[in-house]
Amino acid sequence: MASLTQRRLWAFRQNRRAYLALILFLVIFVLSLFSELIANDKPLIIKYKNSILFPMATNYSDEFFGGDFPTEADYKDKFIIDEINRNGWLIMPLIPYSYNTVDYDLTQPTPTPPSSRHWLGTDDEGRDILARILYGIRLSVFFALLLTFLSSVIGITVGAIQGYFGGKTDIFMQRFIEIWESLPQLFILIIVSSVFMPTFGILLIILLFFSWPSLVSVVRAEFLRTRNFEFVKAAKALGASNAAIIRRHILPNAIVATITFVPFLLAEAIVSLAALDFLGLGLSQEYPSLGDLVRQGKDNLQAPWIGITIFIVLSTLLTLLIFIGEGVRDAFDARKNQ
């Protein structure tokens, strides 16, 4: 098994396009994990009156810096900045804006074009596009990972039961899946969004309802093929339980077949989230959504930098995932690793 795994890893690394795509995707994702340290309207560190402060970990009031209000300090306020500089220093992130920071000091009507102040410009509400993209990538990838994992667990379980037991169990479950897949997904999303405010969790559950059947057919076919093999019959003859046979003898083979689909499921989940946000059926304005930037690119044709930027971001993410998926598929192809 170790030798087989090594051959697969070697085959994946030999696929230069897939290997570079994996490295680039991991770099982008890791950078997005540190979004608060890269793009934030709060200083990283403040030295104030011989005290070292960390505003990202603790909220300091306006009164703390000599102001008049008990609310949290605004670190873009000239009075606060001058007060800190007189009594110490501060270090701001590379991008001094968070995903929801509205720049009220713009000299042009929003959306503003790229400049030294906003490297990719601002959206129609005056928020920094680069900061929203950075946070949006993290949100989209986390959403896609959770959706892919949960849908894979359900799909593999259902497919295993269908394929292993067969007969009436397989027929009834297959008819149920066919009815389930025929449900109008868009209409259901419209109804749910009119009743509930779509949040990360609610949207994850809704899309999970429709995404889990994608792996059922693959796992079912693998179990139908493997259940009549000699080693499975031998395990049954030795008195092994159905659960043990499924878990130890057949499931590992089925998982190998499903791993090749994971990058494609990730890409599909990212597209689904962006599409729902674009249609106004997804996450609210409180979330840094890539789909919201797509919508703004459509609504602000006079600001082509928005549409061009989000097109490059989404197409790059999806292309990298497709390349990774192709590399994984080829690495698990026995005909190419002999």
C-alpha cells in the first residue's frame, strides 16, 4: 500500500501543471487565512504611553486615546492617529482596510478606479475590492470544503448501502434519489430565502440537500463491482459482519474512486455559492462574497475594473482546481502508473 501511494504521489508530481496548480492554490488559500493581518482597518501593533497594544485582540475605546466617546476607537480618525504618534507609534496592515470598511475620504464618486490608495479600486459602496477578494476567497474555499466533506460523507454512505445490499434496497433508494434530484432547486432556494435570512449555515444545509447525490452513483457502482470479489466472499464465509466488510474491504476501493472527484466538487461548490450571491439568494451584505462582486461588475459597467478583477479571480481559482483534479485523476489511473 505504501508503495502504491508513493507511485501515485510520484505520478502527481510528474504532472507539472497539476503540481504547480496545487502549490499556487495552497499559497492563495494560506494567504487568505491571514486576511486579518494583511487587510484590516485596525493597527497590527500600537505602542502608546509605554504600553504595547494589540487592537485586533482587544477593543480600545475612543476615550482610551483621549477622545470623548466610549465607543471603539476609529483608527482612521486624524485625532486618534496624531494622539498615538505623539505618545508612541503604530503599525498598520499592508492593506489598511477590512472587507466592510467604507472609505469616506474618497475624492471621486464610487466605484473608484484602481489607485495607490485602493490597488484594485472600490466597489459602489466605497469598500476596498482587494480586501473583499482576500476575505471572499477564504469564505468561498471554507464553504466549498465543508460542503464537499459533508456531501461526500452522505453520498458515500448512501452509495455503499445501495451497492452492497442491492436488490430491493438498491431499487427503492435509486428511485428516491431520482425523485430527489428532480426537485426544483432554484424555486426551493427562492422560497427559503424569502422565509429565512440566508446565513452561512443555512446556505450550507440547503446546498447540502442537493449536492450529496453527486457521488452516490460512483460509490454504488464500485460496491456493485466489488461485492462479488473472492476476498469479499471469503470474509463473509469467515463470519465477518456486513459493517466490517463494508468498512475494511470495499470502502477503501470506493474512496479511491471518489477522491478524484473532490477537486471538481470544490469547484462546483465555489460556483454555486457565487451564483446564489449574484442572484441575491445567497449570503447577505455582511459577508465578503465573491458573487456580490460579480453582481457589482454587472451593475457598474462604467467601472470595468470590478468585472475584470472578479473574472480573473474566479477563473483562476476554478482553473487551478480543475488542473488539480485532472492530476489526481491521472495519478489514480492504474493504466498510467504501471
